[in-house]
Amino acid sequence: MPERGYDFDLDRFQIEAMTALERGESVLVAAPTGSGKTVVAEHAVELALRSGRKAFYTTPIKALSNQKFHDLVRRHGAGQVGLLTGDNTINGDAPIVVMTTEVLRNMIYARSGALVGLRFVVLDEVHYLQDAYRGPVWEEVIVHLPPEVRLVCLSATVSNAEELTSWITTVRGPTATVIEERRPVALENLFAVEDRLRDELVVIPTLTGGKPNRQGSRYDVDPRQAWRSRNRRRYATPTRSELVAFLDEHDLLPAIYFIFSRAACDDAVTACLRSGHRLTDGDERARIRHLAERHVASLSDADLEVLDHRRWLAGLEAGFAAHHAGMVPPFKEAVEACFVEGLVKVVFATETLSLGINMPARSVVIEKLTKFTGERHEFLTPAQYTQLTGRAGRRGIDDHGTAIALWSPFVPFADVAALAASRSFRLSSAFRPTYNMAANLVRRYPADRAHRLLNLSFAQFQADRAVVRLETRLAARKAHLDELRAAATCELGDVGEYRALVDAERSAGRARGSVGEAEVREALSRLKPGDVIWLHGGKSAGKAAVLSVSHRKAGAVRLRVITPQRRVLNLGAADFRHPPARIGEVPLPQPFAPQSASFQRAVIQALQQVAVSRPPAPTETGAAGGVIATTTSAEHPVGHCPERDRHLRAARQLARAEREVDDLERQIRSHTESLARQFDRVCQLLEAWGYLEGWSLTRRGERLVRIFHESDLLVAESLEAGLLDGLDPASLAGVVSCFTYEHRAGGPPLEPWFPSATVRHRVEQIGQITAELNADERRLGLSQTRGPDPGFLALAHAWAAGEGLDDVLAEEGIAAGDFVRNVKQLLDLLRQIGEAASEPQTAVAARLASDALFRGVVAASSAIESPETADQVPTEPVG
């Protein structure tokens, strides 16, 4: 039984997890936001200190690391706690060190002496391992930590926690699963709609008795009328100021109001100010000013003017604030401090607030249950909804939390209720071997050990289990395929020939007009991702690659294609006068992510290299399908069979069934093709490019192990080619920004600008290296490296050259928060280049560039307050 040491009663799950740690086991705690998971982590820290050993506390983001650092300093004293985030290095030799997960991964690969004496590692927000870009880091840490280290894995509630625990047990030994599904504060789900006929705001429970409220469906609108203007509809989405007034009147403040648009968050604050709402008194406004001034004290008056400090402060003092990634960290941190103290009553936030930072509220409002991904609107998943509403209800303060979803003409009430009732959140691995990972494995382990470690990944663990399910489905589809083949067989003749004749006659009969929709749908259904077709007529005439094929109700088929001109088109049968035919194929990058901008860029590059000739328009052949009939269907023997129609139906279904079987077999091959074999192909490429010789690193390979970046090999190759040599610090910062910056979908791209012909030529050469690398990656079936994006080059160069924030951001169309985040990412890579560059002058230029970038708003956004001098901000009770 663990010692108490707390002034509140421990919950069952906390005691269970703490007892497992005392038994010497690792533990996975899956519990809702605010339930007190950190008590378990704090107990692990206490055990480490008591035994004279060390504990590392890792988090996925720097802001959360900073918060945990302050929490632990308050508990154990400044001398006992350190912080390592890349931005800050404080007391790194302390027995308790808080860090981002990437920092720990790098320490493991570098065989850091700091790992000696380590007893516990806390992996906070471990469900992050499903993140496509950063998720693999969690698996690398779990697999490669010294075997004697025990893990404390803290996760949101996931539906396959036992599977994750089973994997950790396989990799690291006994691990306890501790699941708490009960929220610490009960949640009430509400649904709000404006009834314009009665001029009133209607708010009803979303669920009654755990089931959808029967009243809810009355507010649904006919989908065909959903696009009608607000003035022509009886029901409407409540306005933001109307909702704020409701929350205030019903004692539901403080509230977090989620809006999936940065600009809309800022507009909401402005609208509330204009409406005359004031939610603070004189004492609160004075305290807000004090907190705000403390957080922006390191910013100059000129910077504050550029950041529109006066408007921001006016909103804060009235009790309103925005919170999103477009804001600079000092502004966001001031909002967080004011909200935690109950001074700011309404925060309009994007979903970035849903992770980690301790900002519980009495209520949460979700304005829309769909969000724009940069390419299309997608419905929130149950996991996302649970993450957002997890903030509702302050433990020890509120007897329940309130989540309010707002009406939309495009979302039926049943879908809202389904989200509120769902508890499904399955964790899936995003692990894959990277070039840097491969180099570090070669450096540290013999070949058999490296392969075994990769096969110990959670990705392989899940893949092996998935094969069983896929094999079951494949057996059923093959049995159905045999039935169709039997039904498509006729003793009188070849059913396939007869079907071709029937189709040709139907097509020929419509040669002057459009062919039937059924034929077009059938042709569409035969296509698969990666096929190349020719589009006839219109601005998009020419070759196009198929990104995805969707089969809808009533046999409808939707095709998503991309052209060499970067146009993404969604097409259905109505968009084709004639059945489209496959004229070629492009290799698709892995993983399959057709919505991803990088995936689409890779497809476009492959499409541009496919040599196909324009096929004749179907009408030019005399028959839509191009078939010249030498006999008629009436003359064919199958035409006289009494089972003719059944044979024909089976023949038409046969092609689809064969495609389904092929698809399942392909999925099984992809699952059973182990990560170790993917790793072998990575090593094959590295050897071809001179980074490996057999199972040993070359000089190039030794450099690669020190570059931790999404484009690790491209950065290393650019260094090797001398493309980063001979540049002044500002120009080097600009060129390196091409690796770190990626245009954010949904807005216009930044206009490239080059300070010299030399810089332009270097960026073009990096692009040429990318093309060569991508060609080899496609040949080996590897994910393709993203090419350079020079959109941020002008800003990076100007800031490194010493220009002011007002000049740098003027008319560039980038938010200050985005600017700071991109500069900090650039700083990180420049520091790595300063360590990895073999040319001394390049290493010096990289260090000078990073020093030049670390100033003004960027330095202020990385500063950590001294725990001794910072105001003592109340924290959420964790019991």
C-alpha cells in the first residue's frame, strides 16, 4: 500500500497504479483529462528520490514541459528539478529532469551519461504515439531505454489499452494496465439552437437516459435545404455573443469556446467587446494587467505595437481572450495564467488547447462538429470530441461539467448524439524506420539485434494481430468469388465474350450522345489508387492520377484525382461522357495518405514522369468502348441460354469481387512485410548514397546520426554537397529554412524571395537532390522525402539580418505565432548543423545564425520564469 502524503483521498486507480510501481512493474494509466493521472507520476518521482536514483518526466510539447517543470519545482525545490527542451537547459544533472520526448530519444541514441542511475521515465500523453510525424519517437524510447528503467505511461482513455500494455510487457517486462473510465466530474451534454420564429435560444439535453433526445430531430433540416441562407431558415446557429450571455446568465463560466479557425477566434473577442459584454470587476482587471505585463515584459514597445497589444489587453480586461497557434507564446501564456486564476471568463480557442495545458473550465462550447483540414471538412472523431470536452468541469470546484454543441444545418442531431455517447478511441501505431533511426541502429547494434528491435515495435505487434482478421475476410471473399465464377460460367459459350458484345452494342447505340451511367460507374469502380486516366475536355484535360475511389450508396462511385497542375478533382459518373480507361500507373508513397499535401506532391512528381499518349476520344472510334463487333449478341450462344441474365449479372460482379480479393491480399502482404524488411530497404538506399558500407557507417553516416529531422537525409546530403558552405549567417538561415518550413494548407503560400543568385541556385540544387532521392525512394517503395519550401526564406533571412518584427512581418501574410514557431524549428536545425557540419566555417555560420535568430519575440517566447519569483498560480486539484 503506497504511503499517503496527500491531503485528499486517493482514487482506486491511483492506488492500483502506485502499488504496481512499488512492485517494480511499469504501468499504463488510461484515464480521462483531470482525473489525477499525474499523482501516479509524482509517486514514481518520489520512489526514485527515495532510492537515490533519477526520474525523467517527458511530455510531447515544450509548453507542457515548462508547466510540469514549475509544478515539480514547487513540490521538490529548484535544486532537485531540471529542464531540457532545446529552448532551455536548466539544471540538467538534477535527479528529476523534465524534457520533451525527442530530447530523451536523442539522449538514448547518444548514449548520454545522464541515463546512468535512471529508475523511472514518465511518458505523458503516450497516446501521441499515433501521431504521423512525431509518434515514432515514443516507440523508439520504449524499445531502446535501458532494460532496468520502469515506465509510467499516462494516456487519455483508449479502447485498446490492454493491447498497448501487452506490447509494453513484451518489450520491457511486467506492465500493469490501470483503466479509469469514470470522469472525475460528471459531464452534461447539451445542444443549442436559435429558433428565429420564436426569437429564442433553445437548449436541450443531447442525451436522455444515455440515448439521443427524441426532441433533437425536430431541429434537423432537409439536406437539400441546408445551403439556404440564414434568413430563409427557421433555425440557426446561435451567435457567439448570444451564447456568452447564456453562459453568464446560467452560471456556466468560465468557459472554453472551441472554434476551428484562428481568425474566427480573434473575431469572437472583437464581437463580444462590441456587444458591450464585460465579465470582470475592477480588482480583476488590475490583476489581469499585472499578469499580462509580467508575461510581455521582455517584449519591446515596437514589438507590442506590431502584435496589437492594446486590442489583446482590452479583451483580457473585459474577460475575453483568444488562444491559438497564431499567437506568440507570451500572449498565450498570459491568457492561460489569467484563465487558471478565474480572471478571464471565456477563451475562444482552436483545438490546440485540447492537449496537455492545465486549463479546466466549468463549460465547453463546440461551435462546429466539423473542421477544415486544409483540403476538406471532416467530422470530429469520438476521440477528438472526448479530448475537447475533457476540459469541462473543475475537480473540487464544480459538481458537473457542461459541454454544449451548437446546431448546424449540415449535421443531423443523431450525429451530435452519437459523438456525445461514443467512447471509442483505438490507438494505432505510426511507427516507420527513418534514415536517422537506421543510422543509429547500425551504429549501436549488430544486424540481428537491430532487426529484432524493429520487430518489437508496436506497429509490428498490431500488424501481426491484424493479419488474422484480414485472413478471415479474405477467406470469405474468395468463397464468394468462387460462387460468382461458377455463376458466370455457361456450357453454351464464353460469358465474357457475350458480355463484351452486349456492352459494345449498348455503347455503339449511344456513340453520338453520352453512354449510360451504369457503364461509366462500372468503369470507375474498376479503377484503383495509382491508376492514370485521361480527362477529355475542360481546363483539366490531360492525364490525371487516381488518389482514391469511394463506393457510395446505390452503386455510386466517386473518384478523387490529381493533375500535373496540382488540381485535385472529385468526380462522379455524371462528370464523364464515356467510361474512363486506365492508361498507366504511378507508384504511391507509403504510408497511404491521399489527403496529405506531401503525399500529393509525390504523386504529382511521379505523374509528371509517366509517358502516356493522349488516347482517342471514345467518339472517334465509332463506339464508346472502342470495340468493333464482328458478331452480334443475338448470334452468340450464351444469348440463347435460359440463365443468360444470371450469367451476365455474375460476370459484372466478378470484376469487383476480384478487385476486393486483390486488395485484401495486398493489405496482408503489407502487414506481413515486416518493418525489418522496410528497414533493409532504407539501409539499401543509405548504402547506395554512401552512408553505409555493409553494416558499418561511413563518414557521411556518422554525420547522419546527429541530424534529427523529418528531412534528415536531405539535410545530410546538402551538407555533403557543400550547399550550406560559404554562406553568411543570414543566407544560411534562409537556405536551412527550406527544410523546416512547410506551407500551411488553407491559405495562400508565401512568395519566395532570394537575397542573391547564389542562394537561389543552392535552393534549386537542393530541389534536384530531392528529385534524385525521391526517384530512389519510389523504386524501393519508401516514403518520399519532402522537398525544400522557400516560402519562409525571406523572413528567416531578414530576422537573422537583424530587421525588426514590424519590417519582417509587414505584408507577408504570416501570423506572429507561426513566425515564432517556424524560427524556433529553424533554430533547432541550425544548432544540429552547427554540431554536424565538417566544414568549420559552416559550423560557425550555423551557430552565428542561430544566435542572431534568438532575439526579441523569439527569445521572449522561449523564456522560463524563475520558480522562486513567479506568482504562485493555483493548480487543479489532482486527487
